[in-house]
Amino acid sequence: MGAAQLVAWFLAFAAAAGVVSAAGARPSEVAVGALFTYDSTIGHAARLAIELAVDDVNADGTVLSGTKLSLKSRDTNCSAFIGTVEALQLMEENVVAVIGPQSSGIGHVISHVANELHIPLLSFAATDPTLSALEYPYFLRTTISDYFQMNAVASIVDYYQWKRVTAIYVDDDYGRGGVSALGDALASKRAMISYKAAIPPNSNSDVISDILFTANMMESRVMVVHVNPDTGMRIFSAANELRMMATGYVWIVTDWLAAVLDSSASRDLKDMSHIRGLIVLRQHTPESDVKNEFISKWNTVAHNRSITSGLNSYSFYAYDSVWTVARAIDQFLNSGQQINFSTDPKLHDSNGSTLRLSTLKIFDGGEQMLQQLLLTNFTEILYQKPPNTSAQQLYNVLWPGDSTTTPKGWVFRNNGKALRVGVPNKASFKDLVSSRGPGNVTGYCIDVFNAAIKLLPYPTPVQFVTIGDGTKNPSYIGIVQMVAANILDAAVGDFAIVRNGTAISEYTQPYVEAGLVIVAPVKQINPSAWAFLKPFTLEMWCVTGALFILVGIVVWLLEHRINEEFRGSPRQQVITIFWFSFSTMFTSHRENVLSTLGRFVLIIWLFVVLIINSSYTASLTSILTVQQLDTGITGLDSLISSSLPIGYQNGKFTKKYLIQELNIPVSRLVALNTIQEYADALNRGPKYGGVAAIVDEKPYIDIFLSYYCNFRIVGQQFTREGWGFAFQRDSPLAADMSTAILQLSESGQLQRIHDEWFTRPECASDDESQVGATRLGVGSFSGLFLMCALTCIFALVVFFIRICWQYNQYSSSEAASEPSAPDADAIQRRPSGRSFKELLQFVDKKEEEIRMKMKRRSSDKDNQAAGSSDALSVTSAY
């Protein structure tokens, strides 16, 4: 199958009618050189294409009118030396441009000659990306650089999610340049070339077999072949003999094989069954009338000349190259330029030399010709179509061995070497990793690793390499760095998956959770007779009591004028206030609340009481069964804010985390190695050279607490990471081992391994709820208290606004009921103190009584008004 590449037919500049300058007439003939290997796959097709292009140019009256294009060809004979000599001889013939060279190696050499003589080179087959450098301004590529082809290869590798490939290439400029571009393209896809199999030019079959045999020892089964068309087929013959064309292999071949297949006669393909299943790239040439016309003409001439080789994509490039030169020469002459050559003063024969360097002349119009060539416009028909934005989907592939299953792309390397697995030789926590001699390691981590290895679909021999002397813990990041440096293939043990490790290595799926926790010493506290007061601080008790009284007073004010249960003598009303407020603690108050505002306040207050009761009960329960922390460290916040020493496990990432993430000074940190050192440091405490707490990963603390019961985990786990096995970057083993770990987890075997190493019933309980109980303060309930206070204030404001309005109405009705002016003046002269006293008396009165009085006054007023009206009527009658 092929990968789409950029190729387009040449559409030349419109031939503008130029006026020939007076400097001279147009020449009758212009010489153009051609430099390629006649007897080669590309040369066979290119030779006829170039000749057809020259004939078409000379037959076209719109191009080079009155001037004949003369072709000077030279055979490079597949040799860089001969090709260089032929190129020099070609430039002696005063050519204005050269079609070629075909070889990238020759292109590098003669580009320097072209720079000196100002003769443009138009190569239709040299694809080495490095030829595009600014070092070669006179080298123009009319084909596609291998940069684009290698990006297509990388896209295929990425599509099938392979991570490593083996590059098989010819060791010359063409091969090295292409593989270098392949490495860059793969790196952008997070893949890589794991092995480079360089084949010397002109190697025989034995050399090729030896190189392929070595490549077959490596892990990668994705082979990318980038060699010359004329010798590349021997690679597949050798690979077939080595059984490398079987199921499980992937062969991606650059466009050289497409050129071979296109150029070969049908009878030459009968013995090519061993190349079934290859992915072959072919340069895409869009369909067009010009293309079909050229193919028809090429086939006709080839048949007439009995040419057996077929047409390939390089024929199109060669044909277009001639037309490109012809159009440029035509524009050059139309602009009034002359074709002249001059002697290069730098080139001269000395000391009797017979090289005849003086015959090489500089093309005076070379720079102008180069500019005309650079202005040539290639219209890319492929990009004139709407872009395909749909998801990429490749057709089904028949892989080597006639398999339809996508190969994994790698196997465990078959070079007789076992997997070098680094294991930390620790001073403590032997339950996790323990070394009993060279290659003899045991422990929880080792059991998980061995169980996962057995689930791999291929045999994987393992050689354990212990790191450390066993007296102190080795540096874990140092072991991971050994993996990254290819000193080890993997690291197995209690390796936390941390940021600085993932930057240089590939970790598997975590097989156990291992976040950081804090462990501290605790002691049992016997509760005192006044333990029931300890759940709340003194401030909390005072604020709570004050709120009870406040709510009682507020409800009494809201209910006093309408509710008989809140009335009576002053003594009875005070008792009612206290009884009602404190009985709400148990929701046992017997008084009914009638007012809307009173009910609103009571609902909010009962919610607050519910929260206070629940918190009190929980705190008291904790206090009665509390294990008091000796150091006062109750969690991460108190650990950071204190100045007490902190222990950590030597060699682990904990120290770096405490310093960089939590900003804890180094002076507070104490390195510990063994379980015994943990217990001793905690028992001695800060006063006697110990530590106040230890920060470590939870699996270590679980093991530690299974031996020592007078310590507990305080606070919550404050990081979330796990333990995994470390492999080299982009190692396929990492993904396969992750799959195996998931299988262990799903089958329950992972949990069984964990229980075998970590379950110790005699000291397994570590109930964190019994550690370090604290008293509750106002701060814990400030939001609730604020909500309750605002509710009371709101209710009182609404109540007093309503009272003032009623009092105003009541006073107005009282003033209106007075009959005489002197009484009204007396009311106006009433002292303000007496008015306030009357307001209080008004508030103390029942609301129903006020309403009755106001209603009676309104009735009396109406009666009085009616009586006055009757008296006035009698007077009028008399």
C-alpha cells in the first residue's frame, strides 16, 4: 500500500512576448546537460522521459522559438567518483543547466562545482533532505525530499501505535540523510529508532544476511527499509531465508521498491512471493490529461524501441525538469540576456597538470538563470481539492505470513541476554524487598513482578541486580537514572511514581496505592469527672448560652402580645423565657408559637441546635475514648506550622517533597533507615533527640504499625501516588506489564499477594477517629451563629416597624376621640418621657385588646358625627 506524497505537474509561466534586446540575436542552439546512471531502475525510465521532453520542447513553437534545445548526457555508472568526473566533463561543454544528478552522493560533490561555475542543477531523483541546505544555492530539487516521505512513515508507525523501529538503510548520503529525517519524524510522534542496521554500498548477500541477523536479535519487529532500488531486493531474499518475513514482522519500505515494481516486467515479478505483506510507499501523481498523454507517448516509444522496463514516478519528475529548464531559458532570452561563458581565474593548470581545469568556464548569466528557475510555478493539483478533514482510516492490511492481525511490533530481544532488573537492597522493610544473595530476592514487590512476568505472552528471562549494601537505603532516583542510562533494563521494588522519575523513564500501572501520611506517638487518656464539658471551649459555651437566651427573648417579644402562654407576671415571663429557650435543646418546649416571625426564628434556631447537639455528641464520644497525641501534631497543617523535627525514610523522594513542596527547612528533617530507628525516634521525642512525627508512604507505615501499636496515623493522606515498575523510555515492556498488572487486579491475585505480606491481626487496627480529639470552638460554628443572629435581628426589625405603625394608628384614633380643644392642647403638652412610657405600655398590651379599643373609638367617632349632624338638622328646621 502507498502513502500519499506531494507531486505535481508543471505549469509553466505564460510565455510573455519579449522584445529581443539590441545586444544580440537569440542563439540557434542552447546546450543542457543530463547526469544519471543509464543502467539503473530510475535511469532506464528517466532517460526516455528526458529525450521525449527535449523532443516536445523543440516541437513546441511557443517555447524557445527559433532556438533548439540540445541535450548532452553523461552516465554516472552508479559511482560517485565516475559521476564526479563525468559531471566535470559535462560542464566543459558550456551547458546552461544540468538535469540531475540522480545520486544524492554525487549531488553533494558537484553542487560545489555548480556554485563555482554558476550552473544550476535540477535533480529529479536526489532525495537526501540535507541537499536543501543554503550551502547549495544552485541545487534545485524537482522531486520530493525524503523529509516528507519519512513523515509519512512516522504517521504509519503512530497509527498502529508502535514505539520502536529498526532502520535498515544503505550507508551513504542518501541512506543516512533519510534515516536522520526518519528519526526526527518519529520523535515528534513519541517513537524512536531503536536500532540502525547500516548496509555498506555494493554489499554482497552474505554481508546483508549478517546485518539482518543482528537486527533480528533486537526487540523491534518494525523494519523500515531505505536503500537503493538496484540492490534493495536482495534484502528481502536474505530476510526470507532468516524467516524474517513470517507472522509478527512489519516491513515498511520507502518509495524505492515502488519504483522497482513499476519498472519491472510482469515476468520479473513471478519469484517475488516473499515480499507479500510489505507496506510500500509510492509517490502520488494526480490524474490529469497531461499525465495520460505523456504515459501514452512513453509506452508507444518504449514499445517501438523494445524497452522492457516500465514507467515509474521518477519519469514524471525527469520530464518536468526538462520543461522547467526550457521555460526558464525562454524567459532568460526574452529578457534580453545573452548566453556567455568566461574563464574562471581561480581555475588553472599548474606544474604540468593534464586535468585541463581551465576548460571549465563560468556561466555569466547563471545567477539570472537561477532566478528564472526559482520563479517557476508548480501547481499542486492535489491541494486544489477540498481538504479531507475526516479521521484517518487505513484499509485492512495483509501482513507478512498472510496474517490479518496487526503485529505488536516488538518481541523480547533474542540476543541471549536476560532482562537486567535493578532491585534496591534496603536496610529495612524487608517485607517489600529483601536480598538473600546474588540474584536471590524476595518480598511483596518481587512477588507482584514475578506474577506479572508470567502473564506475558512471551518468555522473558530475568536477572535481578541488587543495588546497595543493605546497611542503608540506596537512592531510588539513582536506580531509575541507571535504567535511563541503559545500565539496567528495569527497576523493581517500592518505586513511587513521581514527577522526576517519569521524566526519564516509563512506569507501569500502579500496583499499590502509596500516598504520604503522618505517623505520631499517642497515649491513652483516662476521662475526668468533668469530661462532659470538654467537647466545647469556654468561649463556645459562653456564646452558645448567650444565643439560647437571645433566642428566648426574641421569641418572647414576638409572642408576648398575641400568645397567652408568654404572658403573666414579670416573674412568670422571665421563667418562660429561660424555660422556652433551653428546652429547645431537646425540642421539648410546651409553648406554642403563633406568630409568623416567631416560627421563622424558631425553625432557624432548631436547625442550629441540631448541629450543636450532633457535634457535641461526636466530640464527647471521641474524648471518652481518646488517645492523646504526645507532640500535638494532628495533621499536615500543624506539622508545617510547628518547628519540631520530622523523620523521613532515607533514599526516598519524601525529603525532596517536604523541602520543595511544603517549604519545610532542611534543619527539621531527620533521615531514618530501619523500623527500629522509626520506633526509637518517636519514643524519644523532640526533647530527647528524637522526632515529633514521621512522614512516609502508607505501605511503609502499615508495616511499621503492624509491629508497634503505640503509634497512629494522624490526619489524612495528603498525596496520591502509587508504586510501579520502571522501564526505559518508550519500552514496550512497560505497556505489557501494565496489562499484566490489570489482569492480576481483576483476578484477585494482586489482593491475595498483598494480604500474604501485610495482614497481621494482632496490631492491624489504626482507627484514626480515636487519635488526637480536639475541642470545638466558636470558629467551627461561626457561620451558623451569624445566620441565627441575622435572623433574630431581621425579625426584631420587622416587629418594631409593625409596632410603631400600630402605635401611630392607635395614637391617632385616641386624639380624634377627644371632644374639646383644651384637652387636645393638654395632649400636645404631654412630656416625651410619658410618651415613651405609654409606648412601652402599648407594647405590653395584648394585640387583640388594642384592636378592640381602636374599633370602639372608631365606632364612637361615627356615632358622635351622626349626633352632630342630627342637631344641625333640628336647628335648621326652626
